[in-house]
Amino acid sequence: MPPHVGGQQGILVCKGEPIMSKAKSVALERSLQLRDQKPLLKRMLSYRDMYLMMIPGLAFLLLFQYGPMYGVVIAFKEYNIIEGIWGSPWVGLANFEEFFSSAEALQVLKNTIIISFLRLAITFPVTIIVSLMINEVSNNAFKRVIQTISYLPHFMSWVIVAGIVINVLSPSTGIINAAIKALGGEPIYFMTSNFWFRPVLVLSSLWKEVGWGTVLYLAAVSNVDAEQYEAAIVDGATRFQRIRHITLPALYPVMTIQLILSMGTIMNAGFDQVFNLYNEMVYETGDIIDTFVYRKGLVEMNYSFSTAVGLFKSVVGLILTVSVHLITRRINGGEFGLW
Amino acid sequence: MNRFDSRRDKLLSLVNAFLLILLAFTTLYPFWDLLVLSFSDREDALRMGFRLYTDNPTLSAYQQILSAPEIGRSFLNSVIRVVGATCISLFLTALTAYPLSKRDMPFNKVFTGLFLFAMMFTGGTIPTYLLIKQLGLIDSLWSLILPGAMVPYNLIIMRNFLRSIPDSLEESAKLDGASNFRIWRSIIMPLSKPVLATVALWVAVAQWNAYFDALIYITDRSKFVVQVILRRILLENQMDMYTTVVNTEDIASLSTEESVKAALVMVSTLPIIAVYPFLQKYFTKGIMLGAVKG
């Protein structure tokens, strides 16, 4: 029998009431565990069918997630189809040098970071405000209708949302341009304007995700003790004072996590969105690393170069994610890591 | 609270309700507009401005879609991919998550680490493409089903859920000599229905909405999925390739291209709308599972 810490808790707990201090019980568990400690091989043997159960999952992981990681070596080679991944000649860092010395490098890096930050700067506060607004609704039926409607676009693919965006912004039949014309203005070609493309990106992702973004915040608010609000009302606090001093502080932990998390994904400026909305006219303001990698690789068939740019992005992304994880863990005292 | 405060409170509630209705309207109107457009005849479809209803509803746009064999075929392909991937993924994830939920299993941390690393670092588009090509999966629906079957994130979520099941439930079965596989099948899986439903819906929605893999791995038009057809028709204006005008005299009675596009959007979102009550319930549950993992 393998040592089951959980199973031994029965000894220490009586009718759900702990009969000894937590520190003591932990110490006892540990000593029991140590006494139970068998040689590694024996312990592994007792888990043999567990290992067997993992084989299919591990096989898929190794083939489809780690398989491509092997292919990453072509970032340091001049890949050609005839010689394959292994046979193609090594070129060292030439592909990376080519990227960083190109004019496009600066442009796609700049676009990626600007779009990420713009999106964060708008989506983050607006989501919190909408959460607070939904939370203030006292009629539950109305609240549920608003939530049901506002969650909907989250489940649509960016292909469809892009179709909707193009329809709404169409210079000939779109509702926005209809309004502009009604007010005596000239129709705006939003989708081909370098001035408008980034606002279109930010607003369309706000439209798609703002409702869904409130889920976490509303869950955090629902944990607030109702007595706090009652006491505040008795003390004569206005509604804004209650929001400011009770509701908002309850949201701080989620806000912190969300903000830090988005720092970890700053290199992802939303491939699916940009890819489905952009066109040659707006490369200047809309071309991001991921779309650039796609075009260089799968359109221009420049496999090695594209892989090198993708690898650069992945490594920066990995460093950001790990740092963010370490920060989150520190803030929450080890209670709430990303994994 | 004095009378002035309570009156001001009511006014605030009204303003708040009004703004939320405005938000709901902004969310819903683009869908409604497309719905009306999809039923509009030529004349109505070309009108500009607010579209709240149409006087002469026609089904001609939907008929045009139904008479296009490639569009029908793409729906079948999408269903195959969703069902195939969901079944395989759910089985693999549940099977792998159970051993990983056992903290005492030797080398657990190593295996978990392998999955976590794959969550944070991927080979990238081209190396994955080359692998799929090497495996001979190009132009096969398997290229859409297999690579996404093992999602590390889903695995971690399921592992965390399984950890919350008390070990004592397994103890008696273990004393009766049941194998771990049997315990997994007859005790653990029945208790895991909520997390299984959550993961199944995650995979299904992701698979239904996925387009990029299908765009680069599939060139055979008979194996296109809905999202690829949508992309070609909505964003690349290649409608002529998919819908055929049978009789040129009929052109006046045909719907506009915009109406057909709208009808296509409606039909392709129908499966999502159909399962929407479940999506709302289980996705919300899932986001909580993800939030408290640790």
C-alpha cells in the first residue's frame, strides 16, 4: 500500500473537529509518511498501472507538442525540402540577424506592443466598470438577461466576428457610416485606414470580450459578506461610497492577477483577430509578430526565417510567463500560482 | 438615509439600467442586423441604416446555401472534427489526469513539468506544419483532430479537480482489490461529471471555431470545414466558388451576396446558440476552476 496522507487524516480528525493543533498533526503525518517510505523501485511498482494509464497522453504530448520543438532547429539552418530538417546546412544566427537588421522587425515589434498595451488600457478598466454596473443591478432577472447577452460574442470565432465588424463598418451599408452620412459627413473606410485600424482592433475585442471578462470579477464580488453592505447603509454610506469602500477593494486581488497575467502575454497581440481583419493597406499599423511569421513562413515559404522569428517570440513569451508566475506566487504567498 | 438620498439612488439605478441596456443592444444589434439581412430581399438588403425588420422576408439566401453541396459538406466535416476531437481529447485528458493527481506517485513532478512546459513554449507554426506533413496528415481530417487532442491546460484543470476528491472514497475499493484503472472508471469518472462536461465543451467550442489549422493543413476542397468556407466567403469574397447560379434569368429573385453571407453566419453560429445555456453554465464554472488552481 502506498502511503496515503489523505487516508491518515481520519486518525487525526474526530467528527470533523481537529483534536490536535495543525502544526502537530502535520508533524505526525510527516513522521508516519517517513516510516511508510519504501524503496523507490517498490513504490514505483505499486503505481505501475498508473504509469500505464499515462502512456497514451504522454505519447500525444511528445509527438504533437515536443515533436515541433525538435523542428525548431531549422531556425539555425537554411532549410530546404530535399535535405529535410536534419540534413539542411547550419547557418548559426544568420536568420535572427536578418530579422533584426530588417526594417520590418522594428515595425512588427512596435505594432505588437502598441496593440497589446492599447487593448489592455481600454479593456481592463472598462471590464471592471461594467462588472460594477452589473453588480449594482438589484433585479436578478434583468441581471441574468444582461449577462446572457453580453457573454454571447465570446463564443464566436474571430472569422465570424471579423465578418460582423466588416459589415458594421462597411462604407456602403454599415450602420456606423450610415450615421456619419446622416450627420453630413463623408463615409470612412475604416478597414483600410492606418489611422483607424488599431482603434478598430481594440474596440472589436472590447465588444467581443467585455461581457465575458466580468465573470471573474462578479464571482469575486459575490464572496463579499452582505452584512458589510447593510452596516454601511446603516452608517449612511451613499451608493458610491459603498462601491468605493466595499466592492472595489474586494476586486483588488482579481485585478492584480489579471493585470499581471496580461503582462505575460504582451507578445500575443491577438493573431486570430488581426489575421482575420487586416490587409496589405494596414500592415504599417496592424502587422504583428504572429501575422508576420505566418506570411514569411506559409505564404513566402521562407521556413527557416519564419521559424527564427517565431522562436524569438516564444522565448520572450516564456521568460515573461515565468517571471509573471514567480511574481504572482510571491504576491499570494504561494497560495495562488499560475500552475 | 434621507429622502434625497433614496431619490438619488433610484435615479442612479435607472441610469445604470439604461447604460446596461445600451451595452446589451450594442452586443445584440450586429447579430440582429445580420439575421434580418439574411431574410431580406434584394431591395431591402441594399438599403442603408438601421435594420430592425424586413417587410418581405424571403428564404432565398438560405436556399442558396442549402443548394451549395460544398457548404453542406463543410458542416459535416466540422461535425466530424468536433465529435472526434472531443471524444479523443476527453478520454486522453481524463486518463492522464488521474495518475497526475496522485501527489505520492514517484516522478509525478517530472511528468507534470513536461505538460507545464508544453503549455508555455510551443514549437511554432512552421515546425508544427512540417511535422504534420511528415506524418502524412496533410489533407486529412486527422490533422485537425489529433494535434489538439492533448491540451495541457485542460489536463491541469482536470488534475486539480481530481485532487479535490477525497482519497477515502478510493480506499474501500482498493481494499477489495480493485485495480487503479477500475477505480478510475467506476469511482473517479462518475464523480468527475462537472469537470468532464466543462472540458468537453471547451474542446468542442474550440474545435468548432478553429480555422487556422484547417486553412494550412487542408487544401482538398471536399475536406474544408465551416470556418474555412466562412473565411473564404466573408473575408476573401470568394462566394462564386461555392454557390452556383443555376439560371441567369433568376438573378433578380436571388438574394444579394450580403444576404447569403449573413445567412451563412447565422447557420454557422446555430450550433453554438443551441448549446449556449450549457456553455454559460459550464464555462463560468470552468473559469473558476482555472482561477483557484494552485
